[in-house]
Amino acid sequence: MNEMVGDMKIYFNWSLNALVPFNSRAADYFLIGHKQVIISVAQRLLTMIEFTPADIYRGIILREEITILEPHKNFEYLSFSEDYSVANHFADVNGFGSDVVDIKKQLGTHGYIIKHRPDISEILFHHKFLSMLPYTEALSRIGMDGAGEVAGLRRQKEIMILQPKLPFTDITKY
């Protein structure tokens, strides 16, 4: 793997930690410290893939019913998908992980799908970057199944955005 330097190294370190978090808040703190660099590199990469804004989706499970969702004060970025079925999977209280963990007790009983059309300036990561940067090799070097992890992220059609300042209002109950 060629050594990355400068802004690209900062971006890659942030995105790798955001994609495969070993410490749940590390990517948030790293983003706070390097926000302008990460945004700048993301914008350059988005230009390279000729990105056009489109609807993205996020599935969530909450304890209470909602009609709008305010920005979370502790999150700097959020994970979405271009694929509605992925969001559907994460909004299902009887789905993802419910055979191992009591999802209803841990997270709540109300599943929602958020639909959002981000401005290009909000995008921090796009799944097409997975083929542009050495994610597979980096994950393999730390003892993970790099190819398997990257394949999963491709299937999820991962998109990460900056936490919006305004609430989400296009929310559907699962």
C-alpha cells in the first residue's frame, strides 16, 4: 500500500474509523479537529465520481413516537444509504440483531425511515470511494477480512453526511 500523506491521509484515517468504528466516538472527535480538511477531500472525491444529489435513507429505532427528528447534539456525522431496503432493515425492531439482543428493550419499539436529499456540501463519504482508496488493504493489515468488510459496505451503499443543523421532517413510520 502506498503511503498516503497530507490531507488525503487525514481523510482516509477519518473515513476508515467512521466506517469500521473501534471506538464509537473517535471519528466524531477526529472530524471536529479536521473538519475543513475532511470536507475538502470529500468534495474533491465527489467531483471525481461525478456525484449528483439524490435521496438517501436512514433506518432508526426510537423509544418514543416522533414526527420530526431534531439534530443529535453528540453526533458530527450520520450514516445513510442510497438503498431504501437497507434503511428498512435498520428500522425493523424485529430485524437486525433482534435474535441476539432485545432491540425493543435496548433501543425502543418505534422504527422509522428518514428520507433526505443532501446538498453536495453535506456529503462526507460515498460508497464509490471504496474503490478509489485502499480500504480493503488497510482493513486486512489490521487483521480483519478487508475484502468482506468492503463488500458489506458496498452492499449497504454507505453514504455519510454532516449532521444537519435543521431537523429531519421526511420521516416514515416503519
